[in-house]
Amino acid sequence: MAKAININHVALVVSNLEEACEFYEKELGMEAIPAFLFDYPTAFFKINEDQQLHLTEWEDTYSFRGHLCLQVDDINTIYWRMKELGVIDVKPWGHVRQLPDGPIQMFVRDPSGNLIELSSAPDAKIDPKIFEDELFKPGIYVSGRNDFRGYKTKDATLYHKNK
């Protein structure tokens, strides 16, 4: 059977392409790369050598919980900057947390309202002040739904290459 082998790109719909481009370039350090000559506003960004983020401007409805997760190289700097910008969103998935396998996890909204999860490497050095901040809460997110369907284990990780 054929199988999917890689995520090539993720496309996000934005309400203002220029505002979104500025956020991804200046706040998350992404590099703009040439896009095809589409007849609608779009921008491509390089995440790494294999993966891209595509932004496209449309009038659309945005997801409350659906999100893209990006690993960042300096969670401490990004945490304090996102807090300064007021874009950390604790409503859909709870407070900033440290996952059981080590990484810090937080959710932010881009200028169009797309939810972006930002995560550190499991072994990243974390600024101790983050653990004292009002936006941080220990433990994993608990929804209160008590519906435990799905593929779960106490040894789960976001970082399979490191296992």
C-alpha cells in the first residue's frame, strides 16, 4: 500500500496577506520564498529544507482549535515576545504548559486568527520565570470531557526522531 511520507506544506487562509507576512517574517523568523503566479494573494515561506508554509488571502471562517505546530529554536525569547504582543491564546487548549516529554507548548493567534502552536525541543533550557508566569500552568490540558478514545500512551512524544 502507498503511504504518505512527509508534510510538504501547510496552507493557512489569512484575512490580510501583508499583515500575516509581517508576523511570520518578523516574529517567527520565516524566510519568504517565491510562490507560483496565482491570480489571488498568496505567499510561501520556508520552514526548513523540506517544508513550507503557504499563506493565502480569502474571506473565510477560522478554526477555534485546529492548529499548526511549529518547533522554535528559542522558546524563551518567543514566549516573552508573544506575551508582549498579547497573542497567546489560552482558551482553546489551556495555559502554556510543559509536556510530559519535556517541551514547552503554547498557542498563539496570528493576525488573521489562525491558531499556531509553538513548541520547544524536549531538552531546551527553559527560563524559570516562565514557570512562574500567570500564563503557565503545570500538567497537560484537561478538557473535562472524560472521553478517552484514541491512540494514547504515557510515553507519547511530539519528537519521534529523538526516540
